[in-house]
Amino acid sequence: MNKIVSGADEAIRDIPDGALLALGGFGLCGIPENCIAALVRKGVKQLTCISNNAGVDDFGIGLMLKQRQVKKMISSYVGENAEFERQLLSGELEVELIPQGTLATRCMAAGYGMPAIFTPAGVGTEVAEGKEVRNFNGKDYLMEYAFTPDFSIVKAWKGDDHGNLIYHETARNFNPLVAMAGKITIAEVEELVPAGELDPNNIHTPGIYVHRIFQGSSYEKRIEQRTVRKRKKE
Amino acid sequence: MALTKEQIAERIARELKDGYYVNLGIGIPTLVANYIPKDIHVVLQSENGLLGMGPFPFEGEEDPDLINAGKQTITTVPGSAFFDSALSFGMIRAGKVDLTVLGAMEVSEEGDIANWKIPGKMVKGMGGAMDLVASAKNIVVAMMHTNPKGESKLLPKCTLPLTGVKCVKMIVSDIAVLNVTQNGFKLIERAPGVSVEEIKAKTAGKLIVEGEIPEMKF
């Protein structure tokens, strides 16, 4: 097994201009911070990014948008990023908005060897334009194709040198599906351990889906909406 | 008197049954969590991958890896489970969620809903809304009955881009509770002090009024 790389720069070394990427994360939760920073350093451009969200102006994929590295976003919700809106309205950035469940399941489909899936999400709306509709048991479904990104980039909590991954709490979100979809899958983890330390019962992503893994560092783990409740007075 | 947002949420919470799995959308729907009757137990599903969403954490206990679909920090409860986004929408599409509550810009008399896009003005994306409305057994919409210009938001046909078709079952607005039936909106309850005439005047879609319409009690 030769999957361990030294860091983000080595992990993304061969991602070319114009690549189709998929990135894990929901909002700023569970995003591959190290690889995003490396992509900004590398300056690779004309990227098409499959990612549920586009980060905020100065974090996450927002950093790549600021450097004009992204040609097209395929996402379900892009509300938290003013630079994104500006590029969208000016025509600099192409955006395809798709239902969140569809985005997750199209990634999953590739990892399950299914070329397409059927979902009721978007039937009767503009999302259905140009798509095949089939009726099953009296209900209409849209046929949606599997995503097959050139590179998938995911963030996990723990991983081993076989590429097995375990995720943490809601930082899991799209990461397991994105990991399954990539022709090449890159994983950055908070804790990289030797094979044998992770309990096989607890593996979320079997290493067969992962090609490159590295020990991540300096995670900021920014919180988008810090919401708290008051303690009752004693 | 028109209901406050909190009162809309409180009225919707009365639709919850013991053992329900519930998805609450952003905005007024999240307030429903504050009014769950004490004698029943419901499980809140957060579509980013959590069953058993708990209250907001105490200050200093925020966990950046633990957020809800609105990207707010939250906690878990005993019996919680984490899973990925495909499984999350899988359980939604498979009809396992008993009640979905979301907001709306417009609802049509046939139950179409528009709540994700105002062309040229607001194009942030649909998120999980289309999945939810296409799959849920029970959809309750929390909304203002009219827009800031006083125009009805309960219409014969939606004018804004649709989120879903023929899917809304029940609406709790700031002035009324209505069911969506084969024959249009059916008035079920009125807000305290609000007359049937006012509700008729503010409902552009087909409205059925049968018999005496009770006032909501708070």
C-alpha cells in the first residue's frame, strides 16, 4: 500500500486546469481545508466544482472563487457568499443549482456502479427541464446521471494507510459519497494511523475508494452561525 | 390580531404526534422545536446528517463539527445517530419522515409551493427543499398570508419558480389554518379576532368556508 502522501501540495499535484472536482463538506463543516489552500497556492483554474455549498467570502471554496479559479459550480445552496453572487450576476461564473439529495445521490451512484438514479425531487420544476421522466407505481421520477469527477477531495476524522476513513459527527455529510465518486480520491485526515488501529467495524469509507491520504494540519474549523442557549439561573 | 411567528410555530407544534420523526426548515419552522408538547416525544431530523437534533449548546460548548441544516451549532440527545447526506435524503425520499415543516413564498390552491427563487433577486438555491416536498407524507407550511404589499400569497397558481407540485397539505398562516383539498383551500381555523371576511379578502385562490370557523386558542 503506497497511498500516503506528504501533504496537500503533493496530494493535488496533478490536478490540471479544467478538471472536474468534487469536494466534501456542508457549509464550512467537514471541508478539506488543507487541499483548498493547496489549490489556491497551485493556482489551478477553469475548475468545475461539485460541492453542496460555495463557502463564505474568505473561507472554503470562497477562497478559490476570489482567485477566479472556478469556471462552474454545481451546488444546492450558495447563499452565504457575496463574491459568488457577484460573479454569478456578472456572468463570470456558471452555476448549476440542483437539489441537495440529488447531489448526494449522484455521487453515491458512481460509487455503487450505477450509471443513473431516479428521484422525485424537482419533478414539475425547472430542475426537470430536459430530463427523462419515468413513472413508477403512479409517481413521477427524474432520471439523474451519476457524477464521475476526475478528482474527489474529502476531509475525514481518522484514516489509516490503507485509506480507510472514519468521519466525525455532522462533518461527515457529503464526504463519504464524494469519496466514492472520484476517479482519484484524495483524503485529508485529522489523525492518520497505521493499518490495524482502526476497528474494521467502524470504517465509514473502505480504503478501496481512496487513492491518496495525508495527515492534515492547522484546521481552523470555522463556525458559520454560532448559536447558543442561556443557562437557567440557579 | 394576526399571529406572531412564535404563535404560528406553537400552532404547528399541535400537529406533532408521539413518536414522530420531523424535519423543520429554516426560518419560522425552526421555532416549532420550542413548542413540542411536553407529554410527547418526537425526533428531529437534520438533513445534513443527524437524527435526534438537540437544543443549541451553552456558551463555550459549541462544537464546529455539530451543526444543523441552517449551519447553526446544536447538540445531540440520547438516541441520536449520525449518517451521511445520501442516507439522510434516502430516509426522506423513502417516506420515513412523518412531518415536514417549511416556509413558503407562495402556495397554490392545488398545493404547489414556491419557496426557493425570486428570479433576478434571490437565487441562492433550493437546498433540500425539493427533496422534502417531493417525498414527505405530511407537509405543513408556515407562512405570512400576504406579502409586505398586502397581496395574497395563497394563489390560484404560483407565479414564482416552483419547489414542488401538488404537495402541500396544510398551511398555518398569520391569520388562518387551512387544508389544501381537491377543491382548493379549506378554512379550518381563524386567528383570534380575525374574521372570515378578512381571510376571504386576503386569499386569492379558491377558498372553501363551511359552517362556523373556530378561533385558534392560545
